[in-house]
Amino acid sequence: ESTGLVKHFGGGGLLSSPTIVRAVDGVSMAVKRGETFAIVGESGCGKSTLGRLLLRLIEPTAGDVRYEGRSILGLPPNEMRKLRREMQIIFQDPFGSLNPRMNVRDIVGEPIWLHGLAHGAEKQERVADLLRTVGLIPAHGERYPHEFSGGQRQRIGIARALAGEPKLIIGDEPVSALDVSIQAQIINLLEHLKDRFGLTLVIIAHDLAVIRHMSDRVAVMYLGEIVELSDTDDLFDDPLHPYTQALLTAIPVPSPVNRQPKPLLQGDVPSPAAPPSGCRFHTRCPHAKARCREEHPRLEAAADGRQVACHFWREIQNAGSGALTAPP
Ligand code: SF4
Ligand code: MG
């Protein structure tokens, strides 16, 4: 759970007025135990920064992160270390996070040793179990990361994340570097592990298609802010925010005649160092009006526990201009 979470990166020590990058700006959200919560948006929207803030891998500029009711920000190192075991992260490119000089047995066994969970033969048995759990074989333990394919390396990264017996796993674009067929395998594996171990999953993705079938709820981020928060089915059936509508329109339709995804959005994401005034999406929004340039929309409650940050979401919804309904 996060309240008013803010992360500003100060840069440019040589400049007289250093650039402040508002990577995450006032994000409040609560992940429920046992759910799969997705955070989506184009790259540069602050998703990864948010993921790291939730695990306190980086410290926020302001705001709070609570885990099981208590703030984790003030925790002393020894208590934080215990918590780290419960909260694991897996990355887009597991290769970058797997030590190339360690064999797989040591990579997966390290957290077991680090947290004193098992020793000797018992530890080796656990490593073998973990490898089987993620669809590898124990003999793979003798090999090194470079000997595996991308999908297998992600399985190794997942086995390592599981080794500390976590309750929460954050996946930062866990399948975006993989072929589509392999993506489905890894997603299926994560869903299976979630059920088997009662995990809570937070999946960070730029691709809505990836999270559609696995996530319970979705937070859509744009330039460091959550612009829509919703149950996954509601979000796909009836996206409320123009940015969500644009993201959904960009999902390619799987048909032989229509291979090309429609253009995502006009222009690039503006720099988070100089976000647009008012609604940050106004420079790219087809519904923008004068008010949007001046007034910053707050995240407000909509039906079914949904939240949306747009001055005109009701009007847009009534006009039936959702991403999936073509205007007459
Ligand atoms: Fe578009 Fe205005 Fe809504 Fe922002 S507030 S999403 S610019 S209509
Ligand atoms: Mg990222």
C-alpha cells in the first residue's frame, strides 16, 4: 500500500538549477493480499521506479509505503532484511541480474543460504525442488546462465525469487524480452506459482495484452501518475481514461490481414523533467479542452470501485467514444 508516493530524481550537478525528474508523483494505491495487480503504461511513465519504491529498493522523496499495516520506510536494516525475503522482484532481463560466474545451483541456493533456511544436503534438495517447480531439471544446476535461452533464464530468476519463500513478487516487465510463445509459458508459470504458494503478484508491463488474462486489477500510469485504476475486466470492456482507450486501441488484432498494430499515440511521452501543465496527457489527448491545460485532474471515484483522473471522463463515456466502439 502506498500513500502519496513521490520520487524525484535530482540531476545535473553542474547546472545552477538542477533538473528535477518527477518519476513518480503522488501515487496512492493498495495491493490486496493474494491478488495479481498490474501496473501498465508506456516506458518512461515511472512504472519501474514505482516497483522499486514499493520494495524500498530506492527511498521515496515523500510519501509512505506500508506492508501488512506498517510503514516499511523507517524499518531498521535487520528488520528490512527479514522483510526482503518476503518481497522479491524479477526483472525483464534476468541475465543482467544473474551472476555469470555462478552456476545455477549456487544462484538459486544463495537466498536459502543467506536467510539460513537450509544447509548441506537439505539445501541441495530444495534447489532441486525449485528447479523442478519452474520447469527445469536438477541437472541444470551444474550449468551457467549463458548456457540457457531467455525463457529458461527467466525460469532461473523465478526459482531464485522463490527460494526465500516470498509472499509478494514484483515482476518488472518479466516477459517483454521474450518471444510471444515463450511469454505465454512464463505467464502460465507465474499464475501456477501464485496459486500453489498463495503469492501476491505485482506485474509491471507496457503491453496490456500481456496482463489481460492474469491480472485482477490494473493501474494505468502516465508520466508518474496513476490515471486509471480498475478491475481488469471493466478496464478492457469500458476504459474510462483517454490514455487507457489509446493503449487498448493499440493492441493488435490477431488476424492475418491485420498484422500491424495501429499507431499507439501521437508523439512521444513528454519528458518527466518538464511535464505538461494541467492534465499531463493534454498534449496527446484527442478530447483535450482549454481547462485541461490549466487544471490538474485528480484521481476520482467512478462506479464499481474504479478511479479515473480526467475532467471529462463522464462526457467522453456518454459520447460512446470508448476504444472498442467506433463512432457512427
Ligand atoms: Fe484528456 Fe482533458 Fe481528460 Fe486530460 S483531462 S485526459 S486532456 S480530456
Ligand atoms: Mg521500466
